[in-house]
Amino acid sequence: MSIIVLDSVITCPRCSGSKSETMPADACQFFYECSHCRTLLRPNPGDCCVFCSFGSVKCPPIQQQSRCCG
């Protein structure tokens, strides 16, 4: 079994501000407010959560190669 990484750096596509966040191990995060410009981020089409769209590391279910949030 591989080690699951829970820390990811989210980078805002609007202002390029970034912040390290801890991902929930058992749930998706559909919304994230940028702490720099206050833009509300949502997953890109085809992605299950904001970490998969804007994070440096994909969410834990994707890391485990399982279905995310479903």
C-alpha cells in the first residue's frame, strides 16, 4: 500500500496566489476560497475536486486509484 499525501499547495488561476492546505482524507472539497483575491474556486470539468484541479497533489481517493466522491 502506498503512502497517501494529504498536503497540497492550491494555486489560484486568477491571481496565482498559492497556499498549502491539508486535504480531507475521506471527502472531496468542491469549493475553495482563495485567501489572496477571494475568488471562489470550483473543480474544472472532469475533475472531482479543487485539489485535483488546482492542487500540487491530487486528492486521496485519486491517489489510491479509486473513485472519488461517488
